[in-house]
Amino acid sequence: MKKFSITIAGGGSTFTPGIILMLLENLDQLPIRQIKLYDNDQARQQQIADACQVIINEKASDIEFLATTNPKEAFTDIDFVMAHIRVGKYAMREKDEKIPLKYGVVGQETCGPGGIAYGMRSIGGVLDLIDYMETYSPDAWMLNYSNPAAIVAEATRVLRPNSKVLNICDMPIAIENLMANILGLQSRKEMTVNYYGLNHFGWWTAIRDQNGVDLMPALRAHVKQHGYAINFDDSGQHVDESWRATFEKVKDVYALDPETLPNTYLKYYFYPQDEVEHSQPDYTRANQVMDGREKFVFSECNRIAKNQTTEGSELEIDEHASYIVDLARAIAFNTQERMLLIVENKGAIENFDPTAMVEVPCIVGSNGPEPIVQGRIPRFQKGLMEQQVAVEKLVVEAWQEGSYQKLWQAITLSRTVPNARIAKQILDDLIEANQGYWPELS
Ligand code: NAD
Ligand code: G6P
Ligand code: MN
């Protein structure tokens, strides 16, 4: 069987070691001959790379491994780019969250003004990755989960329309894992779902088991009382206190439309004041992640590198990231797997902008994704999505044109922001904070 060559872009990410462990666990599914890490922060990536080298030596020493900050070296002779960059790193995530909070507005990684600010930084970084890939390995595919995925996906649609890039999010997968647990199933793969929305902004409309039995009634009964909260074990992603609270809050989000089951991120749009009230303006999610996941991953990696063994290491396989292998396999082996992806609508949601980037189930094969038609959507969701997609499109236009006016409009239009004056104050602070990351606006 063919063996593949993979570049992980954002090699210094906190998720890189878990993803490498996951890839090594799945070599029978996706054989690999080479793994390269690429990052623009040499020192950060090196710490992760030194540990990954030890892991690979122990588990699959025939795989060639290399970490580099040189695009040519990183993107030559590869089949897939797995992209998870965070332009500006946690230092800028912290600002994205804290600046809106100063004005009593949701401070969040991908939603509201914080997500817009992050989008303005990410677009250029992700387009660079696509260009490197197309220059040095024109047949390769990029599997992108760099955030904010909604804005990044719109930018790739407009600015790199013919590129082989697939945009995917792990939130529906994480939620479907919880649903499977609620239902007592072995795996989320026993469920076939219908879903529509934008990234971090969508709804399940049907969930059936392998015999076609409707699983929605059982799920509704649980969600009505507990949201997606279950008795968590404490390993893996999406398990800390903040995520538990998010899964519980789904109960209130669900109440708006008890016919469907919602994505967790809708809470920022339906209950922004609740989120602000529960936030600590001086200690946001970025601080939690820096003190939690980042410290943990880097100290474990440093320990592995120092001891030259993974013995005693607490680093875990990122099980839920196996969707990335499923996606690579779908392209490589034409598996025709059904997966939720962020793709151009083109009628998949019949009564919605055909040029919107929407999240819907797709059949994925060697030629890429074929979206599955989800039909017409109700007025409530349509209204919300039209407003949100306009925000996302305005951000991309603002980035392209260097337009202050359009970015002000985008922030004003976000449901998380109460009025245009506050939008302008937040924007002016964000411009100051993002110098060197955003295009000049006028
Ligand atoms: P992180 O800061 O630990 O890692 C990101 C890495 O990207 C850093 O090492 C940084 O130096 C590097 N980087 C920044 N700009 C770059 C550029 N222009 N070129 C190359 N490398 C660059 O962040 P993290 O928390 O591990 O998350 C990584 C990314 O994955 C984020 O975008 C996050 O939002 C995203 N993510 C997405 C999903 C999803 O569902 N789509 C799930 C989890 C994480
Ligand atoms: C989910 C979302 C991602 C987001 C992440 C944030 O996985 O799908 O898009 O980046 O949560 O998690 P964190 O632990 O960094 O707050
Ligand atoms: Mn996501």
C-alpha cells in the first residue's frame, strides 16, 4: 500500500503531540513514510519536535521525521498538509478575549469581535500555507482546522477558489461523541446525521442508527434536562470545568428550538450577557489554556526530550482527532465517507445564499467533498445565519480591501455586540493590539 508524506503546519501547537500519537496508532489505516513539522516559531516548535522524535523512534522508527521553519523544505514532497496554526499565538487570543470584555461584550476565540480579530490575523497565514503547498507539492491536499474556520473558509473560497483545501471543525465530532455516550452506543459512527449551519453555528435535524431508528427522541429527553453533559471521565479534550459548563448551557440553547439539537457555540449569540457575567475579565479562557494545556504539553515534551524516553509520560493519544485520518483516507482511498465539512453552499441549504460557506454532511472521495442536500431551513435559523454569514463575508472583504468601514459594519452586525458605538470602541482597541498582524485599514 502507498505510504504517505504529511506536513503538520503549526508544528508547535499544543495539539501536535496528541495528533502524532494518533497518526502512529492508525498506521494500518493511513500508512506514513514521512512526517514534517512546519512553524514560524523555531524555538516553540523545537520543544515539541524533540519529543515527537523520541515518540517516533519508539513507535515507528522507519518514519522519516523533520522539523523546519523553511517553507520549501516543509512543503516539498508531501501528500497532505494538516494545518492548525494560531497566528499571534495565545498572547493574541488573550487580547481577543479581554478587549471586548472591557466593554461588556463576549470575549471568545472564534465568536464575536474576538473571532473577527483572529480572522483578520489568520487569513494571511492560511493563504501562505496554501501557496507553499501549491508551489512545492501541487498535488497535495490541505486539511485545515486553523481557526476561525468560518472566516478562513470564506477567505479560501474567495481568494483561492481552486485550491485543494478542506475546512473541518472538531466540535460536531466532540458533540456526537457525547451523543453516542448518552445513547449507550459504542461509537458516534453508528449514527447517521443531518445537520446544517455555519461553522460554530449549526443544528442537528435528524440522527438515526444503522437500522434507521430515530435517535432524536432519546437525545431530546437528555438535552432538555442536562444539555450534552454526561458523567465525564477526565481524559482527553473538552473535559475541563469550562467545557462542562458549556455542555450544560446547551439546555438553554436547545429551548429556543426543541425540534433540533444545537451546536454548543450558539450560546454566545443567544445568551451573550450570561457569558459576560460568568467571565473573569482578567483571567479568560486563554489564561486557562496557557496555565493548563500549554504548560502540561510543553513540560511533558521537555521531559520526554530530556529523558529520551516516553516512559512515565502522561501525553495521550488525541482519539477524537482520528477524524483527520478519516478525512485523509477519504481523499487517498476514495472511501466515500460521510463527514461534516465547511463547504460552499451551492444549494445544499436550498433557501440560503449559494455562496455562503456552510457546515453540512458531505460524501468525501478522491475528488473532494460532495455536499448532501439538507433542504429548506426555518425562518429562525435562516435569519440568524443570514446575519452571521454577512459578518463573516464583511470580514473577508475588509481584509481584502483594507476597509475600516466594513470591519466596523462586521462588528456592529455581530449579535454579540449591542450597538455601533461600542463596536467602534472595540474595533479601535483591536486595531491598536493587532499592529503588524492586520492589513492597514483606512
Ligand atoms: P498553539 O498556539 O499551541 O499552536 C499554534 C502554532 O501555530 C504555534 O506554534 C505558532 O507558532 C504557529 N503559527 C502561528 N502563525 C503561524 C504561521 N503564520 N505559520 C506557521 N505557523 C504559525 O495553538 P493551539 O491551541 O494548539 O491551536 C492550534 C490551532 O488549531 C488554532 O487555530 C485553534 O483554533 C485550532 N483548533 C481548531 C479546531 C477546530 O475544530 N477547527 C480544534 C482545535 C484547535
Ligand atoms: C473546539 C472547537 C475549536 C476550538 C476549541 C477551543 O474544539 O471546535 O474550534 O479551537 O474548541 O478549545 P480551547 O480548549 O482551546 O478553549
Ligand atoms: Mn471548531
